[in-house]
Amino acid sequence: MPTQALADRVAVITGGASGIGRASALLFAREGAAVAIVDVNSESGAAAADQIESNGGRAIFIAADVTRADDCQRIVDRTLSEFGCIHVLFNNAGIIRRATVLELSEADWDRVMSVNVKAIFLLSRLVIPIMTKAGSGSIVNTASGWGLAGGPRAVAYCASKGAVVLLTKAMAIDHGPQKIRVNCICPGDTDTNMLRNEAAQLGEREDLFLAESARRPLGRVGTPEEIAQAALYLASDASSFVTGTALVVDGGGLAGSG
């Protein structure tokens, strides 16, 4: 049963049209939040917002590229116009390009860093003054297990997610005095379209790739709904004394490392 952990809150969720973002949007809405779903995929994003509304929740969809400062301003303006405030920012949008330094193009490096890191900077700098005025807020960033330990043929992704971890910690230090908590989640392999697309990028059979991804203590990959529960914890008052942390949610995949 929903606990209404986010009653009377307004949450912005980027990458909210599919995967972890969509699962989080649905969960946050069930927990009482008004949700602004942000994505470049208009069809799926609008469908997610419609699903929330049809179940009695409050949601809007905003088609936007979070790597563009003007789009980020539009996201904030639209959310404030519809809901009046922003209490939770879930910087979840992300992409991966599986390649070594020798294989990766400069354009792909720039795109991964822009979506995975720059977008967090652009939206956070707009939302933090709003949270400061409100007296508190929670920012949740999606990092990765590969932001804490490296992985093969994923140099841009690993570099970007390592940056997210330390960006999170630095923001937590800077904005704790304004009662703004900043944390990140570090998911392991999760059953999303992005994970399946990795198999195609690597030229591997999808079933074999997913079987290899499941080689961790719990013996399976995660579900978007399980990662969404971690995001909900960090977004809600249940984590009221938690800031600057990187919460690993990976079925034990990193348990034997470092």
C-alpha cells in the first residue's frame, strides 16, 4: 500500500519516459507527488503522464533535451506554472556508448558527458534557488556501479558516472546549509531497453549478454521498480539525515570489489 511518502511534493524526473525514470514517475505519483516527466521521447513520455493521470495522480510531460540550457529553463518554468514549486529533482536521464578510448568518437564522448553530467549541472543550478526559497529539497542523481568501479569498453560512461558521484558529494557539501540533500543511486545492470541496447552495441547475443549481466550474488539483474524504490527513499523524508551518499543497488555486484 502507498505510504504517501511524497504527499504535497512536486518532483521533476528526467529520462522519465522509460526504464528507471518511468518506474520512478509512477511510484512517486502513487506516493502522492505531482510529477513532471521530462524526456526526448514524446510518445512514451506522454503515455506515462496519461497513465498517472488516469489513476488519479497529477502529472505533466515536458519534451526537452536536458543538455540544452534553454530547454532546462523551460522545464523549470513549466513545472512552476503547473505545480507552483519543485521539492524533488531526480536527474535520471542517461545514455551509454560501449567503446574503448580507441573506438570511441569525439562526438560520442561529448554526448555521453553532456547527457550524463552536464544536464545535472544545468537543471540543478535552476532548481536549487527554488528549493532554497522553499526551505528544503532533495536532489537525486543517477550514477552507476561503474561510477565506483571501472568496466570494459565503456570509458565515457564510466568517466561520466564517476563524475556524477563526486558532483553529488560536492553539491551536498555546498547546499547542506540550505537544507538541500543531494544523493545518488548506483544501480547495477537493470532490465531496461538501455541494457538490451548494450548487447547490440557490443555485437553480442542478447540472451547471452543478459545471462552474463545476471552473474552477481543475487543471481539476476534488477528491475526498474527496484531502483525506483531506492530513488524514493532518497527523495523522501525517510532519508532525512542522508546526504552526499552513493547508494549502491546492484544485487551484490560490487560486493567483492575494492
